[in-house]
Amino acid sequence: MKNKIRAFLVDDHTLLRNALCMLLEGQSNIEVVGGAANGAEAVRGVIQAKPDVVLMDITLPDFDGVEATEKILAVLPQTKVIAVTMHVEEVYLLQFLNSGGMGYVHKSAADRDLIKAIETVVEGEIFLSPAGVQVMARQYRRTEKAAEIGPDVLSDRERQVLQLTARGFTSKEIGEKLYLSPRTIETYRERITVKLKLEHRSDLVDYAIRYKLLG
């Protein structure tokens, strides 16, 4: 008999975590081996339980699901992590996939997509819900336009602003670090997007990751 897929649930909402547990336990090929309500509990629990699959909420009380995923995969690189979240913004999905995540399921479609997602990622394939596919399609079209534009077109200051923007700092915070006004930082950011033919902050994050500019 084939071994059951061992799943670990991470969500700070107990009712939702219990509902997902009931959904999974109703499957003959899946067993739930643990759960957690925050990032720290998730990292400890997953390392101890060593599940095949982790279902990870992105928004957690202490640190987010992206950071939790990175910490888990640093210790257990074979573990498959699926984001189960309400977030459909590009920046969340791209950061999660770049952290090593293997799947994305929108919470509103969990009852329809979750089992398929689990069965897909344990085979080593990536699973994206329809909302995730749309996000990646938009991102692909934009990054294709900028694919031939390398970071050499940027000045040293522009590269600094790009790096700090991609790391999540606000214009005010970047200005404080570089001793410039927030408005000047915005001007630099606008200049960067024009030079690289990008449109959104999430594009800058993806570009910085692809060209290893995060430092």
C-alpha cells in the first residue's frame, strides 16, 4: 500500500486550520501530522514532524510565510510548501515562489484546488490556482519586455535605490539611509522604471532577484 502524504498546516485562524484539517483527513491518501498558528511554531513544528507538504498562510502574526518557508527549506530542502492565502498580489506570489514555494492556492478555492495541489507538488511539479496563473502571465509579459536590459544602464545611486526598494524599504526609509528626501527617492525610482521598462514595485523586486541585486 502506498504511504500517505504527510501534511502540516500553518494558519493563525483556528477555524480555518480545523476546516482544512477535516478536508485533508477525509482523503484516504493524506494524513495531517501537525499544525501551527505563527511562523516560529511552524518552523519548529515542521522540523520536528518532517512532513511531505506544508500548507502555509502568507500573513502570520510574527513573521510572514515567505520567511517561514525559507527557514524550513534551509533545514528540510525536500519539503514541499504550498501557499494557502487570500493574497493575489504579484509581490506576495513572486516572493513566495522565489523563496522555494511549490504551490499557490487561493483560500476561496481551497476545497476545489487543495487536494490537486498537494498531489501535484509531491511529484515535484509546481501548482498554481487560476488566480496565480494570471499573476504569472502578467509578470511574464512585462519581464519579457525588460529581459534584454541589464542593470549596467543604472547609475550607482539608482542601483542602491533599486536594491533597497526590492528589500521592502519605503521611500522615507530609503531617504534616511541615503540622506535624501523621499521625493528624491521617488524620482530615482521613476527613472529606474523608465530605464528598465518596468511598471510596478513587484517588477522591481523580480528584476532585483533575477539579477542578484539584493545584496
